[in-house]
Amino acid sequence: MKIAAVQAAIRYGDVDANYHIADQAIEAAAAAEADIVVLSELWNTSFYPLNVYDLADEEGKRTKAFLSDAAKRYHVHIVGGSVANKKQGKLYNSTFVVDKTGEVVGEYDKVHLFTPGKEDMVFTAGNHLNIFELDGVKMASIICYDVRFGEWVRMAALAGAQILFVPAAWPNPRLGHWQILNQARAIENQMFVVAVNSCGQAGEYQFCGGSMIIDPWGKVLSQADGREQIITSDVDLSVIKGIRSSINVFRDRRPELYHL
């Protein structure tokens, strides 16, 4: 299974341009023979203009139609990063996952909102995991700040996820945190982690790039620098069986002692 992570400089508040950028990136990733293409956080608006509510997708209609069409045209699965999305008058930071046939197989609203960036004052938090299957493999997705909450990721691992997708708009100067947290989530949950960041500038934020594809041992299989680029890696899922048999943290857990 080959995965492509799209690290793009999202145009701040320029929604039409951003859909065009996403389409070009998906086409390029498909040309590189990717099976799964992953976009970054809030790729329709960036993180996030003052008029984000006005710019947001209505019930995800445009995004789902766009991703479905692109998946069928390019014959790829798409983990659609996240978009600003209006539902019943409230604003959400939402992920849509679409398979090669164009079917939406997963939806997720960001659960942990970034209070230092006042995201909680603008967006509404979600309340459920996003577990889905592509090519018969269980996977999960979270969004950016969620990766700091190990309990949330462990729940996805316990639900059977073998690959975790982390679309983000992660800013400087916290590149070190980004790298360490994603590697830690991979190691402690013995899963692949595909961490896809933005790059470039958006308002007061300078995004640090550094997108990564990480194996269950914490080894970085592919990594971006701070520029626009698409990184790819083949993912060998047999590695998960190997590490979970040699270092069986799931068997050795003591959940009866964990009071969270």
C-alpha cells in the first residue's frame, strides 16, 4: 500500500484556489501510483481567516462532491484532511474520507479544539472517533491538536486501527513537538502514522511543514522539509503483526488499574 501526503501552502481565505490546488495535488499523487492521498487541515480556507464562517462549506456538500469526483477520476482513496464545514448553523473542523469508488466511508469533527488559537471560540467540537476501512484495512483519523491527547489515539488503536492519519496546520516554532508527538503515537500504539502538515504563511501563523510517514517502530519512512511537496512511502502492514508479537503492549496492558 502506497500512501502520499500532500504538504501544500494553503491560500489564506481563497477557497476556489484551494480546491484547485487540492485537485492538482491529488492528480500528482495518483501519477506517483499512490493508493491513498492525504490532505492537510483546513485546506479549503487555511487556519483560519476572520470570515471563516462565511467561507465554510455548507454541510460538506462541495467537499464531498469534489473528493468523490477526484477519487473516481484518479482512482485513489482520499483522506480529505479537514475543511471548515457548517452544519445546522454551527462551524466544525471536519474530515471526509472517500474511497476509490467515490463513496464517503468516514467523517470526523475535530474533538480537541486549539484554545491558544481561540479555535474553541469559533468552531464546535466533535465527539466521536473516525474509524473506517480502505482496502479491508482498519484506519483512523484525527486532526492536529488531537495528537497531543494520547488517550484519544489509544482508543483508535484499541478499535483496531492500523494506520492513523493526522492532518494538521501546525505552526512554528513547535516543529520539535510535532515530530516527537507523532513518533510517540506510532511507537506506543504500534501503528503507522501519516502526519500531514501545511506549510507557508496564513495570517499570524507560519506553518512548519515537516510532514512524515512513520512506521510502528517510530522510524520515519519519509519526511518533508518546510516547502510545498508531496511525500510518499510504501506501507508494509506485516510490520504491525511483527512488533505486536515481539513487544506485545496490548497483551500486557493493565486496564483495570487505569482510572482516567
